[in-house]
Amino acid sequence: MESMRKDRKYKVKVARKNYEVILHPALEGGGYWVECPTLPGCASQGDTIEEALEMAKDAIEGHLEILERH
């Protein structure tokens, strides 16, 4: 259970490119929140690790779409 309290780094693949994300346990409310350091402001959350990582992929896709438009 102790390992669940530490931040962990993962790689997620979006548009044939790997992005490093950091998974943070949400200690007060449960679940996890995730950020992508190479895309400032890009973050998401989920109840499970798997859900948080999937939501991170969606957030990265959306972030990249907005960057393309501007």
C-alpha cells in the first residue's frame, strides 16, 4: 500500500509519439491525477491507474489539437 502514495512516471502513446506523464495519487479524495510535463497545463484524473492513464491520452490529444489551431 505504501507504493500507492508515491508519484509514478509512465509513458503513454498518442499520435505515434510517446509522452511521459506523472501519476499522482489523490490522497484526500482517492483516485489519481496525472500531468504531462512536456505540455504545461495538460492534466487529467481517474478513479484507477488505468482510467487516469486513458484520460491522460485524451487530455494530450485535446491539448495537441488546440496547439495546432494556434
